[in-house]
Amino acid sequence: MKNKSKHLGLVTKKFNEFFLVDLKNNENFGNNERFLCKVRKAINFKDQFIYVGDEVVIDNIDLESKRAVIKSLIPRQNLLTRPSVANISNIYIVFSVAEPELNLSQVNRFLISAESIGVEVSLVLTKCDLISDQKRTLLLDKFAKWGYQAITLNLQKSDYFKNFLAELKQKQCSILMGPSGVGKTTLLNMIIPSLHNITAPVSRKIKRGKNTTRNVELFSISNQSYIVDTPGFNMQPLEVDPSLLPNLYSEIYKQVIDAGIRCKFRNCLHLNDEGCNLNKSFERYSFYKEMMESFKSHYYQNQED
């Protein structure tokens, strides 16, 4: 029997020309109702593709076969390109403190890449059972100066994970991002016990992990709260106007916005600009300077082309 009324749904998985869609905020069908859907051929999405995380309107719902038809696409808030997933509310940058060793330059690039998307960004440090409490405290202090209250996970202390899971359940749609080998798959298996993704050890030769996840899929972890199972290494391409880069560094943003620091020129890039009044003594300034020089060269070259 088909129900021809329209309902709002969330795309949780995509394969070939089919989509798995969860109904949202609907009491008529109960909780956790999921339908296998195809897009109505007569619908023109103006050359847009439908991605995991998209909100859609479905109709022609068949309760027996659990099939329906996607009628329309709701405008999305954001879209990640690698992996392709829409409407993320929170990004958790995941790095291990050991095995592989923490690379601060790489942590910075992941954080800035995530900040450019315009959602809430958090930092998660895994494998903290491999370091001393003193080193853990030093890392927490370091990243607090970067503007992040880092979440530390220790396999020997279950309360750390329970607190993290409780936080995730308060978010709309979260995604874990980070290089291979830092424990993302292990962490996802703990968050979603039924997932059973295969984990792989860190390569002794190249000192980094092997990609073990293949498909993008949303998993419900509480009422209206989802987490994305993502494939492998997923730092987003970072191409921004150089004038916007300072806004992605909290150390600069706080000086300019909160403290009211004013440079001689409004478009100051805080390098060797005349009349720059920025306090450049913060740790990440060397990362900022290197990134800005690279962006300037790439951006203005593209402008000329």
C-alpha cells in the first residue's frame, strides 16, 4: 500500500542510483523508518547531485516494500567535497599523540581546512594511554592557546569516551576527520558498536595508517543526531581569499575582534605589512605565515589567469 503524502527525509547512504532515506520528525510512521528511494525522473535539480546528508522530500511511500520516491531536494547548508557529504554541523579533527607521532603542522592544516567550512570545529587526541599525564597536560595547554579545548581519549579510562559520546549525541550531524592511522575507525566502532569496520595497523615502513573505510554513510546515535562514517584521509581542499585567512586563526581573530587591535590598513595580511599592530608572538604564527605566503602566490596567480 502506497502513501502519497509528502515527508521530509535525510539521505543516509547512496549507491548507484539508489538512496537510503530516513524519515525526519514524523510521528505517522514511527521512529527509525528508512526507505530505499530513487529520484523522480521528471524532477530537474538544476544539475545538482544528491549527497549523503542531504535533506529531501519523498512521496509515493510503500510501507510494505519500504520504497519511496525523492520528489525534491532541500537547499543544503554546506557540502564537503572529500568525502562528499552535506549539512555537517560539527567537525571533529582526530589525531593520535603517538603511533603515529603528532605532527603539529598537519594538525594546523586540518584545523584551518575545517574552520573554512564555517561549522563548529573540535580537536580530539587519541591514544593518550601511550603518553604520560604530564605530556597530556602540556598538550591540553598548547591547544588551548590555539583556541581549542582538546578532547583526550584514553583506552584505559572509559569515562573519557563516555563524555565524548554524550557530547556527540547533542550534535546534529558530526564527522571525524584526520589522517589514516590515528584511530578514527576504532573510534567509530566504539561509537557505533554494530558497525564492525575493519581496522589496520600503522605501517612500519611509512609510519602512517592504511585506509580501511570505503563508503560514506550516516549512522543515527540518538534522536535526530547522526555521525558520518567516512573513507580514509579527508582533509578538505583549502582555497580561500588571503584576506579571509586571518579569520580562521583564533589567535588573530581574538586580537582584532575581541581586543580591538587595529592595523594601519584595513586589508593588512599581518606579514611584513606597514603599520601592522598584530602581536605575532603566538605559536601558530609560523604556520600562518607559511600558509599565507602560499595562498597569496596561488590566489593572485589565478586572478591573473
